[in-house]
Amino acid sequence: MILNILANINYNNIILFDRLINLKMDKFKKLTARAAYLDLVNIDTDMIIPKQFLKTIKRTGLGTSLFYEMRYDESGSKIQDFILHNPSYEKSQILISGDNFGCGSSREHAPWALLDFGIKVVISTSFADIFYNNCFKNGILPIILGQDQVRKLMDFAKNPENQITVDLELQKISFNNEEVDFKINDFKKHCLINGLDDIGLTLSMAGKIDQYEDKANQSTPWLFNNN
């Protein structure tokens, strides 16, 4: 019974449904942009996107609630001195933060909110494992650097006229006539450069999946019998 159900699930329909409710992941190769900075450690996922905003399964519309409790007071009014309300940083695409970014409960809404706001790169000295992996699956590049390097970038970003360049193909960050190398897993790098989330990766293997199903249909036709 279970084998029959599994065999008759059309993976193309699952992929189509995902594409109807979510956006295809953009490719990431190189970015030159202004960087916002949060000189805080242990920014957890509830700080990134509080629990009351987790009801949606869409990846869009969460940017307005990013860092909600730091951006708005209890009446819902803007906290004007929060950096993302500063006109010079409100369109930042790079975020620099302290140690252990993305800790706390697992929620994919955290990278969704960052990306919907416009953040494409997060730089820190360390990330929580689940958040780190979720970033790659949603088109965000998380970069781990040493504490001294992160401090230099933060200091550089304090001038809102300054921009930072992140080159994923070369694995380099350029700023203030300096270059910093960063490490990244080869497979994760490949997926980001080619815009491949889990669904995109499956689609890239559609030919092999079809070949497998054709072969299985010939060798075990009773598993594919819809009658």
C-alpha cells in the first residue's frame, strides 16, 4: 500500500506546487553594496523574526517584520535610532553582526525575512548550524570571518557612504583597499552561484529521475499500476 502511494506521487506536481507559492532562488555571484551592522552577539531567530509572524508559508512579505522588536516599540511606532530605519542603511544588502548569529529555535522564516528585506549577505564570526544551512537554501550567503576582520568591516560600515564587495566566485571581500578571503563548502558555493535550492537541485536531475522511473516501470510495473 505505502509503496503504491509513493510510486504514484508525481514529483513534477510537487515541484510545480512549490513554485506556485514560493519564488525561484536567485543566482549569487558578486555583490557590491552598503552594509548595515549590529554590534550584538547571540542574535537569535526570535529576534530576527518573532514567533507571531510564523503563520505564513510564503517567503515574501516578512521583511517588514525583520528585527521587529528592535525596530518598533510596543505601540508599533518606529524606533528611529535603529540602524535599518536610518535612510543611509534602510536599503542595505549586507549585514555584519556579532558572534553566534541565528541561534535559538529553528525557523526558515528567519532567512526568508532577511532576504525579503533585501539582505543577501550576512557576515559574522559564527552562525548557528541550522540557520547557516537554511541561508544557502534560500539564496543568502553567510560568511564566517575572524573577530578582527569582522570588527574592521563594522568600523568601515559606520561610514554610510562606504560599500563592500563580496565576490563568491573568488571567495573574497573587498573594502577600503583591502581584501579578505573567506571559506565556503564547494557544493554550497555551486548551488548559490547557480541559484539552486532543494527544488532547483531536484529539477536539475530531472533527466536522471525520468530514466530511473522508466527503468523501474519496466522491472516492477505493478508499482506504477494506477488501477
